[in-house]
Amino acid sequence: MVTRRALLRGTLLTVGGAATAFAGSDHVEHWLGWDKPPLGGGYASAADNLSAVAHGGVQIHYFKPTTEKLVALTFDDGPLPEFTPRFLDVLDELRAPATFFLVGSRLEEHAGLVRGRLDRHEVGNHSWSHTDLATLDLAAARTELERTHDAIKRHTGREATLLRPPYGHLGGSTVLAADAMGYDIALWSQQMRERNFAGDPAAQAEDLIGTVRPGSIVLAHDAGDARRLVALKALPTMITGLRARGYRFVTVTELLNS
């Protein structure tokens, strides 16, 4: 006589075996979304549309291997009224160039904040809406980048050549879009750690003075919550401290071309 427990065990084994077989089949990728476009639950494929390849490859830079004491300051997420003008004021006072990776929608709304103030600085593309490009397919990623590229050209008169993806996330479609647009990708090797040094800008400055190396790219933000003020207040001490050690501040492109 077959007991209820035995019947249940047999049913579970049958279902489990079928699931294992299904997982080994070609159907599972579609069922779980692995072969769907990113917005459908899949990943950002590097082969969305290989006809978009224009330059044959993209350079991804964390720093520049060099013996020259050069360092590139970079600022993400602006422009915003609460922060960007204050960062520009400090950089102007210290005559230090930097690279600003601009969010296109914020530039469109606050172009007056940077108009005429970026002469010694470089501008780069940080997407239109600060969405995670790694979750987008090629068409959506290109839209994010092209809208920002056009806004930068319209409001600054300059052509961006560098991309920094939001959050530093790289998906295949992001790299493919960057290639199609002739961008290189600039990441970073050091960064302002606002959470670690909240309320202690002197310690933040000391941390960077001690860790920056020739060719470093330093990440900071000129937008966000009040923690960003740690980075702002650390800038003068950090810049003067690194200059005292023989460092010279350059834009990212100047660093890469050095």
C-alpha cells in the first residue's frame, strides 16, 4: 500500500528531476531572462548590435601609469546650485583644474551655474538621468549619452570625449555605446570618502595626501547630501598638501596625454 508520505516523496523527486532537466535546457535562459534585453530582466549584452562598433575598442582608465607627479581631480553628479558653485570657487582660488562629469538633465536645468566658469576645467559625460547604464540595452544607453553630449556642446561649446558611467557600473552595452560615440571611459584610483570622514575634513585631506600616487585619478562629487561638504572643506588642505609634495593638478585628458 502506498502511503501519503511515499506518494509526496515521489512527486517531489519527479518535479525536481524535471526542473533539473529544464535548467540544463536552452529554455531556461529565456525563462529566467538571461537572454532578454536588460529592461526585460536580462543583462546588458556586449553584442546588442555589433554594427554599432565604430572605433574597434574602448580604453578604460583607472589611473595613468607615470613617474610624473600628476594628479587629476574629478567631480561627478553636478551641476547643482547647493554645491557646484562652491567647488568652483575653491578651485578658482587655488587655480586648480579638474574634470567635471556632468549629468545632462542637471546641466540643462542649471547651465547658468557653470556658464563661463569651466575655462580651466574639462567636462565629461555622466549620462542624462544618472541611471545605471549597465541595466540598459544599447539603444537606451546611447540615448542617455547622446542627450548629455548634445547638452554639453550646446551649453559649453565643447565636445566631451570621456564617459564616467554612474556608480562606475559597466555593462556591455555601455562599452559598445562608448565605442560608437568615440568615448574613452574614466574611472578612478582614489576617492573622497565622505562617510568615513564625515565631519572631519582634515582627516579626509590627510588620507588623500597620503594615498595619491603619480597618475592618480581622484573621485569626488559636487552634488548630493551634506556629507559632500566634507570633500569641499578638504579641498584646500589636500591641494596645498599635494602641491607641497611636488604634485601638479591636471585634467583627466591632460593626464592621459602626458
